[in-house]
Amino acid sequence: MKTITYYFSLVASILLALPAVAQAAPECGAKTGIKATGSPIKVGGIHGNAAPGDFSSATDAASAYFDCVNENGGINGRPIQYLVENDQWNPELAAQAAAKLIEDENVVAMVGNGSFVEMSVNAPTYKENGIMAMASACAVSECFESSNIVSTNQGPLASSIGAAMYAVEELNAQNISCIGLAIPSVGNWSCGAVESYMTSKGLTGSSVLLNPAAPDVNSGLLEAVASGADSILVNLPAGLGIAFLGAAQEQDLAAVYSWTSSTPLYDMSVPAALGEYWDGKIFVSAELTSLDGQGIDNLNWKAVMDAYADENDPRDTFSQSGYLSAKIFVETLLSMDAEQLDDRNAVSDSIKAINDKRSDLMCGPYYVGEADRHMPNHAGIVVVNKNGNFEVVRDCFEYEGPYFEPLFSTEKALGLR
Amino acid sequence: MTISRQVWLGLIAFLAASISLPSIGSGQWLSILTSTSCFVIAITGVAFLYARLGMVSLGQVALMGVGGWVMLRMNHAYLLPFELNLMVAVVVTMVFGWILALPALRMRGLYLALITLMAAGGLEVIFATFRFPNGGEGFWGVMPSVAAPFRRPEIAQSDSAYLRYLITFVALGFAIIRLHLSSAPGRAWAMIRRSEAAALASGVNVTYYKAWGFGLSGALAGLAGAFLAGSLGLLDASTFRASESILLFALAVVGGVRYWYGVVIAALLLRVLPALFNNWSLDPDLALIIFGAALMHSIITAPQGIAGQLNDLLAKLRGKHD
Amino acid sequence: MKRFLPLLWLVLAALAVFILVAGKTPFRISGLFLVSGLAVGALYSLGGIGLVVLYRATGVLNLANGAIGALGVMVAWQLGHWGVAPSLTWLAALVLATMVSLIFGRLIAPGLAHRDPVVKTVATLGYALVVLGITAFIWEDDVRKFSLPTDQMAAIILDLRFTVTRMIVIGTAIFIVIVIWLYLDRTRVGLQMRSLANDRQLAALIGIRIVRVETIAWGISGVIAGFTGLMFGDLVRLEPFVITFMVIPSIAAAICGKLESLVGVLVGGFTMGIIESLLTLSPTLKSIRPVAPFVIAAIALFLMQGGRPLVFARD
């Protein structure tokens, strides 16, 4: 009797441990399993982590991936030394961080950048110093319209257009009111593009721009109501978005309009914050693929985070984005000549040569190229908040609209379409 | 410390700073010190106004924003040299300060502090709405893309040369105030501080001298903002929130409003301490707690601030009382 | 009645803005903005009333009111998150806010009693930074929502859905004004408070128990601050920084009442909210409408000078 129990429990524990074993094997870099011990390659990253929002998950993920790579042979035996700075949403600190990383530490590239102010302050600096920034959490136009910054995330403009497309194609929207931040390089830029898209479809679009510090979101809501719209596109950071939807809830408007949102509301704490009232009503255009996806990269991202990141590091879209930037960066370094790894110009040239990198995390191919604007990620999915979670309602689709024309011609030249 | 000792100390410090600091060799610290020096100029304006006239200005950073705005607009609109743009920025900010001060000049105490706070709040909204010029068209001059280049002074193009240039202006700022204090305006201010009624009775034009003081404070804010614009090449509205103006005044009191080294200490607390916290990965909210506690401590037990306490310490060490 | 005459300009200003900006819009729509503005204005009034109540009783303009309220509502949210019954969480918020207010009032304020009003205000500023720092440190930036059961209940006024929560804000603001007015004017303790605020040392000389009176004043202020924090957390945003610096528009409302007339604060706050909301209908001014409270406060200061140098009562 005892022997049977013994063998039974042995087999049971092995069977139970199998999934854990299957999960806990992240694959990074050269996958050699040998720790890298050469002289370090310096890479920098800047994130913004202070009120009103925390974008640090991108650099956390990149850091975890680099740790994993260092455990697996590094880059030709050399570990990556990842130096991360926090700009605390302060432009002076952002400039100081860039000065420290570029001038004092001589990093060869920036990876995983995520901030509201960093890109607009440092874009000229990056250009002057010939350094490329493979960003992961961008929210301002300067990030997508500068020669030396390229991001794995979509940003508010592309994401809003995705939401607008869904509203027009699936929710019968004829007149969209786009609620954005009254910051020229954020709200005006992205909501302006939504208006152009609606016009190009022969429909109507308008913008309501909120001052980020204003306590009164009510009058913004009323402005949207007064515009005669039949669909509202919430293009705000999560905290402000929740406040806006709270005001809409007060007015019992959930059934009166169709509701879409750009990517910031695709965050696991949002369904609980919104509550039952909004269940099944908010269609969010996510900039990367589903957090529960079963693709290789998505599972590997989770494995890397579980093995190398802190428990408290959020596993959100920016985290996926940071992982992806880091992964593509490492692949680029691995394809370079070993002697050139410390030469910033050589690294920048290799980054600019990146073409057609595919991943299940992104709907389209990632590419850089020599151009004065970069937005490789302009296709996404749409999810809806249901039962305290998110459900995918539309799988990868590419965004259209007048804004993307120049990008399409660059892609044709690179042989991507 | 007697006045001439202070002046000597100041001259020596200025020479030491302008020789050593710009050659500090670290890109990050050059940037931090440049920003700190800009704030030294701004804090000087607030400090002398409070120390010599008893007037509280809770809107100094907002005025810096005005100076920075004018500087950027001039830079992108015309092809005039840096120094000319600087003068325009200083004059415009001074006039702006006067306009704000008009209702305040006949008020005292709390109401003046409150109206500058209202101005700070209003300007915060305006900066957040209209942002700062970056080479675009129209009056506001904003375009949704990377900023157009900024032209620094001919003789101060590099970061370290710019810092040296800026330090010279810091010394100039201190010198101008010292000049004021030892001549007619300074004497008028001292009388007004003692008793407005007595000053009026002795024939001092109280409103005129108060306006002069406020104008000087505004001019210094404009100077600081313009230099800040030059150091970064662009400005962001988040630097000029009302809470920053409040914090600036708070730290001026903590540093010590009567002495130039008090002002320097305040600027170091305002800009270097947060940078150090960032370097050491400490939560920036801890800095808030420390500042708040320092402010309360300063107000209750050390009205002359850290500078005053340093003074007392030195006097004790020297064994005599100045 | 006569002393309410100066407030007429506020009402006239609101009317003027309404006619200028919303004259051509049908009332069906402009009415929405009017009611919405009333709701926002009530928040400004409430904040201002909290400031003026303490000011009239102790001579201190407590800039830490926002921070204290923020701490209270964050604690209420946290307790609710851990499953504590809602009414207990509100009680906890109010008790905590009162205690935090009393800590300053009993331990720190007496040491500053002889200093001038600006210095006392700056000291409360230091306290605000400490409380805000502690709150922000304990609760990391995250997306949170604070709701009250009264959010679900509403009435329809002029086509706009007015939740019971907003009605509570307006009702409480008016209630506090009436109660405090009666308290300060009619009760013994109220009289003692007013004399204390006038001249602390003289009040002590004539035998008023200063510590006891001040404790009551700071306690009442703490309760109001805690309540205001709960309302801001529900109706504005549950973010410590935002709630703390709502003290600035609250000061604007307080200025409309010259820091002494609670009715003035009430009317001032409502006017600010209404004008700010109505400006949404003006295509040129809608982007800078948050400036409205500050402009109104500045004008209020201007007008209240009346041509003579404004000597501040406790200068």
C-alpha cells in the first residue's frame, strides 16, 4: 500500500511540475546557457516614473531580457551593461539623463525608452550624437517624427486611428468625437489625424481637448455631447480616461454612444476601476497583441519576466514593448562584427539597417531605415472589457488614413509591401 | 559676517566657481549645474524681496516661464543675437511683473502672496494650453514636431562655455542687488520694511519703491528663464507649475533669504538634491517630505535659514560675535 | 442684506458671461453647462469654506487642507480595497484627517502664533509637502477610483443627470456656511474663537482657554478637510497630487469671500465653476477656461481694495 502511494505521489508531482518546467525556460540571445564575462557593452535607457504615470515597465522588461541574454552567452561572450535613468517627467532631468548616458557613459545605443517628455527634449541630442534610440513607450509626436528615434509601440495617433476604424466599420459610427490632451504633440496631433481619417471616409470627426491638470472633465464631456457625435473615442492617459468615463457614467451615457479608446485603457487594473456599468462597452485599440497570447514571443516574454524581473514589475503592454525592443536590438548586435560593438556609429548603422523583423507581439513587421520619421507599428488588435478582463474582438488589422501614406512609400522602398 | 567680508567671500566664490565648475568633465553634472545656476538667479529675486521688503512672491517660477517664452519666441522669430533676445526677455518679464504687482502694491502681507499664487496658477494653465515656442508659425509659435535649433551666445556655444557665461550673470545679479541695497532704493526699502507708515511720513514714495523692488525681482526671473531656455533649447510646461513656484519660495526660506550663500544653498536643494536622489534611486517623494520638514523647522527655529545657522556656527568657531 | 451687495458683481459677471457666450445657443444645451458648472463650483466653494472657517478661527490659512484630505481619501480607498465596510472607511478618513490637522494645530501652530500671517501660511505649506510626500510615498502611482453609493442615485435637472453625491456637496457647503455662521456669531465658543483670531495674547489675558478653543477650531477644520478630500476623490480624481493642489482654486474661492465672508466664498465658488463651464461654448476662450477661477480671484482682489490701501486685519 505504501509503495503504491509513494509511486503515485511521485508521478503526480512530476506531472504537476511539468508545466512549471515548461514555463520556466526563457530563451534569449545566443541561447548558450553560459554566462557572459567579457568587457561590457554599454546601453542606455530613459523612463518616466512619477505622477501622473509610470512608464518604467518598458525599461524593466528590457533589463530583464538583457539579464537573460547575459546568462546565455551575451553578445559574443560580452555582457550588456544596461544603464537606466528616470526623468520623472521633468525635461531638465531628461536632458541631464541623456547627457549622462551619451557623454559620460558613452552608451552605444538607447533601448526601451518610455516617457512623455524625454523624446521631445532629447531628439535633437540623439541626432547630434549619431545615436539611435529604440524606444518602447512613446506618447508624443517627436518620438515618431524624428530621424533617430524608432519605437515598438504605436503611440496615440496610430492607436486612435485603429479605434476610429473599428468604430466606423463595426459600430456604425458616423460622427466621432475624439477626446485628447490639449498638448500639441499629443492630443492635437493624434485627434487631428482622426479627423482627417473621418473626412477621408466622407464622415465627420471633431476633437475635444482637455487640459491635463483641469479638475473639470464634465465640460469636456458636454462639449462632446454638444458636437452631435454618435461615437466617442477616448484618447487619454488611463487616470484621466477613467475620470472622463466616470463623468459619462454619471450622465448615464453608456448606451447613448458607442465607446472606443486608444491603447492606454488596455491595462489590467482598468476593468475593475471602470466597474460593471461599462462591462462590454469599451472597445480598446491595443498597440501590441493580447497579453494572454499563446505565441512564442509572448510566452517567452512572460518566462523572461518571471525568471529575471521583479515580482512587482507590471506585465503590461509597455512591458511587452520593452521586451521586443530589447530582443530586436540583441539580434542586431549578434549580427554585427565583434570589433564594431563599441563603435556607436556602427551600431547606429546596423540599427538603421533593421528590416522585416516579425514577432507574434506585433501585428506587422518591425523596420527602421534611414528616414526622418519612424512608425513601424501601425497595425493592431481591438479588445473589449468583459467580466473583469479583456477579450479580443478583432485580430490584427492594418490602419489606413492619410497620415500613413509616407510610411507606406518607405515600406515599398524597403521591399515590405 | 560684515558686508565687506560677504562681498569678498562672494568674489572669491565667483572666481572659484567660474574656473572649476565648467571644467567638471561630466555631461550630466554640467547640465545640473547650469540648471542650478539659472535657479540661483530666480531665487535671488524672491529672497531679496522677502528679506528687504517683506514681500512674498509665490509666482517666481511662473515669471521664469514668461522670460523663457519670450526668449524662445524671439529666437525662432528673428535672427537676432542671444544677448539682444535676453534683454527683450528681461524687459518683458519685468513689465509683466509690474502689471501683476499693480493690485498687489497697495496690499500687504498675505494678499500679495495670494495674488502671486493666483498668477502662478493662471500662468500654469496658459503654459499648459499654449506650450512653448519651438519654431512654429503664428503668435504662439508651436509646431507638433521636433524643435527648431536654438542660437546660444557667440562666445558661449559649448555647454561648459555656456555655464561660465551664466555664472558671470549670476554674479552680475548679486552685484546689482548689492548695488541697490547700498544706495537710495535700499535705504527706502529698509524704511518700508520697518514701518510703511513711518516711511510715508518721511516722504518716501512707498508705491514707487515697492514697484521697483517687484520689477527687479521680475527682471531676475526673466533672466533666469531665458538662460534656462538656452540651456535646454526648448522648455516644457511641466517645469513651470504653480507648485514649483511655491517650492521655490519655500526653499529660499530654508536656505536663508538674507545671504547670497543662502540663495545658493536653496538652488542646490531645489535642483541638485533631486538629481542626487535620482542617482541613488531614492523615491522623489522622500525629497518632498524632507523639504517640508526643513521648511517647518526653518520657519519655527531658524528664521535666517541654513545660511544663518552657518553664520552662527562660524561666529561661534571664531569665538566672537559680529 | 446690505453686506451681501458687494457679491452682486459676481452674479452679474456670471450673467454677463452667459449672455455673451451662450446667447445664441439654445437653452437646452447651455443649461447643461450651467448645471455642470454649478456642480464643479460647489467643489471650489467647499474647499474655500474649509480654508476660511479655520482662518476666521485661528488666523492661519491652511494650505495643507488639500493634502490632509488626500491622505484621508487614500486611506478610505485602501480600507475599502481590503474589504472594510464603506461607512467605516469614511469614518476612518474623517478621523484621520482630524488627527492630522490637530497634530499641526496643537504641536506646530502655537509656536508660530506671534508671527505674521504669511509666515504661518508658509509653515502650513511645509506641512502640506510632508503630508503629500508621505501619501505619495505609501501609495504608488496607479489607476484608482473612489466611489460612493450616492453616485448611483441621481435626479434629472434641466436634462443633466445630477448625482446625489454632487447634491451632497452643494448641500453640505450651504449647511456648513449656516452652521459656522451661527456657531461663530451666536455661541460662546464661537466668540472666543473670533477673539482668539483677532489677538491671541489679549485673548489669553482675558481668560480664554486658548488651547481648548484652538483644538476645537483645528478639529472642525480637519473634519471639513477630510470630507472635502472624500468628495474630491470621488468627483475629480483619486490622485494625491491632484487633490493636494486643488487647494489653489480653493484659495481663489476663499479670496472672493475676502477670507472672512463664508457666503462670499459660496457665491464666489459657484460663479467660478459656472463661468469656467460656460466658457466651453466660446470657441476662442474654451482652451484657457481653467484660468477663470484665477482671473475672478484677481478681479475680486482689485475690486475689494476700494481705492484705499488694503490693510490686512491681522497685519
